Amino acid sequence: MDEKNMPLTGTALRRACREIGTAWEELERAYQAASEKRTAVCKAEAVCAAAEADVVLCGIDIEEINRNKQGFRTALLRENGIATIGDLITVSESRLVNINGVGQAGAKKLKKEASAIRAELIKQTRVSLSADNLDADRKTLIRALYDYMLHETVYERSVELHRDVKKRLPEALEEVKPAFGGLRRVFSSGEKKRAADAAAAYLSDLYASGFSDETKALCDALKKKTFPSERIAVQDFTQNAAKYFSLLEYLTGKSAGAEAESGGLTEEERQEIENVPLDITGLKCTLRSYQTFGVKFILSQGNVLLGDEMGLGKTVQAIGVMVALRNAGRTHFMVVCPASVLVNWCRETEKHSDLKAYKLHGGDQSVLSDWVENGGVAVTTYESCIKYEIPDTVTVSLLTVDEAHYVKNPEARRTKAVLALAGKAQRVLYMTGTPLENNVDEMCFLLGSLKPSLKPRLQSMKSLSAAPQFRAAVSEVYFRRTRKDVLGELPQLNDIEDWTALTAEDRRIYADAVGEGNFMAMRQVSWQTDDIFASAKAKRLTEICEEAKAEDRKVLVFSFFLNTVDRVCKILGERCIGPITGAVAPAQRQALVDAFTAAEAGSVLVAQIQAGGTGLNIQSASVVVLCEPQIKPSIESQAIGRAYRMGQARSVLVYRLLCEKCVDERVTALLREKQNVFDHFADESVSGTESLQLSEQNISEIIAAEQAQLAQ
């Protein structure tokens, strides 16, 4: 039997205590390292928050100094050029004393009250970070966040482990000594002997649990030196901004606030949701505060329509709910979604959680059997869900219906199929970013199907659909937040890898390109079908543009290939402006941008990435679509920068259209690998993104790999 599983006494106990004592010292060091890194982030954030607060204070009238009715003579201050709280903050106390009628005591009180106002504002200020407007202080903050992320898992586990043992372990190491035997035990009182035996039992259990080994592993991980530069940190921030905002919110405790995050619920309702217990062990990402509240809301209400605006992370909230239910003993979950996001759902589920995803598509019963036997998340489409019969022996703990407005027609076959599935599920979650308040009948049908008891009330209140009474009436089922409500750090960049599956025609044409070894044709996967409207990427592009229009957004579409640009224009028709290509003169390009800026929401500007990706400011677009991955990442960054720059009032959503089981996977994976290697090992003197582009050897290897896969 393993020695660590044996009861410990005598010499074995002494050895274990020495080992645990050493581990405790190492854990203290790891905990201290985590605390220092967290403090570094909080200090850097405080500097940025103070700078932002000072700008705001310059716009707050000096009369605010009398908010507590202290009777300060603000007229005197105005006469002496002190018109705002910002002016009062910067003016010296001696100058205030010299103002006739203020005096020494009055000057001190004025400065104290102004400092209190400033401190409150700093505490409330959520730092705004924009990749195109990073001053030295914000770069320091981003660097501190990046530094924390490099060992985030280790830091968090060190803090957790330290919290679990800090009270009992040190005292147990002291109390256990009489348990070693010898004269110390002989001359110990009965109380000390009992304490020693209890300490020995505690330490034996701790030793058997692997405490020493885990602590050593944590410390070894921290000993691996990393040398993150400010440039690398900023580069990572521009590509993964959401990760930084989540961590910043978590470490500083600054969020949008309960009222904004709760979607207009009453204080009583809000508190009830906050008190819902939540175990999301197994979730591989950090939820924003508003996302955590959303998960709790869904868990507490049972059947819910989550209507959060595009880009707020409805998918990760749904995954969080599944993880929480799994941790409570549930086993089977199901997602119904449009075919264009089927692959994406599978990838996101396994990327953000330890749940297994099963793709139910085309009627393959073997995958269904695997899911039935093993549990996990079955992901299917509106069309395919009709082909599968869920056995009565399986309890679906949560049915998630993505883009739920697809089932707005009660007579449609897919609507009936989804409702039949919903009837077998313990909980149902509808998700849609389309603001359904604009179509009362559709909304009433969806909400009524989630909670039939609401139907009579909904029918009687249709005329109030835009009024607070209607929202209050459906608040137990309908939950919606907007980016403006919860993302105080706007603008934000959301970079989304949008995976979909090739259609049969897409795959046939792609196979021909692979057989010919034509890399450029391979890169145009899903854009070369005769019926372009039926291709996988074309369908997904259309859906993105439709949702963008519903949210009053404009779209910028880029492709390297002129043929793809032409086809995108054909697909989008009248809503399309452009295209901007290499053949369009610079002056005409700006004219097209001006026309796009003046155009209505839902308009789309289409451009070749080489021509439209540089030199143009297109802040009126807040959705960027990349039709294929570029072999030179700097081109993508420049293109995204056309919309994601100073002056952008809205968060920017970047969609990378990608297809599974083709060149898109290999190019994306290889560029990601190159980026990781570059970030961690490249010398500072190495030129940035230019070194990341695919080489001729890379391209040859990709072609060979695709040909080998096709031959199987």
C-alpha cells in the first residue's frame, strides 16, 4: 500500500510534518506572489481611474461642494476662477486661504470635501481601454494584467489552497509535536495530547491528499521565468480584449453595478437572484459580473428567454448554466441552433468547459447513442432535431435554443419539433440578440411557450409592449441587458472565431482545389459554389448582417480575393456599398467611405483587405467580417483597425468566418502557434507581426496535409 495512504505515526509522522512544513512555507511564497501581482493590477488601475476621474471633475460644477449642505460660499470661489470641483482639487490650500472670506479652517474643509468627492468618483470609475488610445498608464495596466494572466491558474489555486489551510495548518504543526512520542508526550497534559492527536489526524489527511506535491507543482510553475514586454502585452490585449476586461473587473471588483447587470429587476428580485448558490467548477473562463448574474437568473427561473444584446456572451452564460447543473448532478444537455453555428457551439462548449459536445447532424444515430450513454451536450440544428428521437429514459436537464426567433411561427415544422423537445426538458433557455420588443406577436408566442400561464396576461398587455408595465410583467421569463448597460469600458473589441461546416457542394469544389495543390483556391473554400447563396460561409454572413441591422449596426466585410468580394456584393445586394478594390482610386475610396458613413444602419461596406485595410477611418462600422484567415496577420490587424480606433462609439465585433476540416483549421492553428512562440520566446529586436506570416514551407506542408487527409 502507498505509504501516503497509511496512518502516520512516529518517524513517518515526523517526516510528513517536515514535508508539510516546507510546503506551507512554499505556499506562503506563492500566495505572496499572487497578492503582489494582484496589487500591481489594482495600483495601475487606480492611477488610470484617477486620471479619468480628474477629467470628469473638471466638468462638475463647484456647487457640488455643497452636496452635504455645508454652506460653502461658492460665489467667492467663482470670483477667483474656481468654477469646478476639478479647479478646487488642483488649487493650493494657501491660495484658498488668501481668498477673502475663506480663511484657514474654510480652506481645509473645502480641500477635504473636494478630496472626498474625488475619492468616491475614483472608486466608481471603470477604466476605459482602447487599443488605439493607450497612454503610458494604460499600457502599465495592460502589462500588469498580462503578467497576472501568465500564471493566473497558479495564482488562483495558490490563493484558494492558502485560504483552505491558513487557519488550521500553522497551529496543527505546533500542536502535533507531543504526538511524535518520547518524553514530550509523557510530560504533556491530557488536553495537549488530545490536541496533538487531532493535529496528527489532520496532518495525516493533508499529507495523503497530496498537499505537498500540489504545492511543489505550483511553486515550480512560478519558477518558470517569463519576460513579457509591454509590446507583447498590448498586442495580446488588442486580440483578446474581453479577457482583459473580465480579469480587470474580477481583480478590482469594479463592475457595472447591480442595477445595470440585473436588467431592470427590483431590488428584492435582484437580491433573490444574487443569493442563488453557484458552483461553476469546470468552467474554463472567467465570467463577467453581469454574466454570473445571468447564469444565476437562468438557474433560478427555470425557463428563460435570454435577450442580451449581440456580443455580451449569451453562449458562455448558457455553458455556465450547464456546468452548474452538471455539478448539481445533472448529466444530459441539448442545444438546438442554426446549421451555420453548429460547429461553433461544439467548439465553444469544449473550449469554455469540461463538458463533452456531441454533434447530432444528418440523422447519425451512433452519435445519439454515445450521448445517451455518456451524457454531455448534444448539439443539433433546427432541421436535424426533427430526425432524432430522444429516449424516454433520458432526462434533458437543459434545452438551449439559440437564435430562438427561428421558432416564431407556431405552424412551422421546426417550431413544433423544438416545442416537442422543450416538453421533455426540465429547463428551457431561449437565446436571441434580436430585440423582440419590436414584434409583439413573436415575443408573446416565445414567452408564452416558455411559461403558458403568462399567455392570458400577455394577450391583454400587447398594447403596452413598449411600456415598463410589459417588461415588468414578463421579467420572470425575459431577461435582457445591452452593452451600454454593462460594458462601461466601451469601446471593446470582441474577436470571434465563427466556425461552420462545409456543405456537400463546398466540399466537392474544395476537394478539387486540394487535388490540384492550388493553395489560393483552397483558401477560397466555401466561396466558389455555383449557387453562392447556398454556401456555408454565405449563409453565416447573411445571418450576421441581419442581426447587425436589427441592432442598428453597420458592417465592414473584407476578403483577400476579388472573386469573393464580387460574390459578397451579389449576396448582399442593395445594402452593399462598394466594393473598394485595388482598381478604385484613393479619392473614390474615401467617397465610398463617406457614403457608407451617411448610409442607414444595416449597410455593408465590402473591400479587398489589401485596398480597404489601410488608410481609411471607418468608425461608423462596428461589425467587421473577415471572409477567410489571412496568411499575414498584420493585414488583419490593420483592417480591424479601420473600425476599432479612436472615435469608435460602439464595441467592435470581429467575425472570422471559418470552416472545419479544411485549410481554415490548419492556417488558424499554425498562426496561433507561431503567435504563442513569438510572444514567449522571440527577442525584442525581432520585427513584430511580419515574422508571423506563413512561409512557403508552411504552405507546402498545409497542402500536403490536406491531400493526405483527402486520400484517407
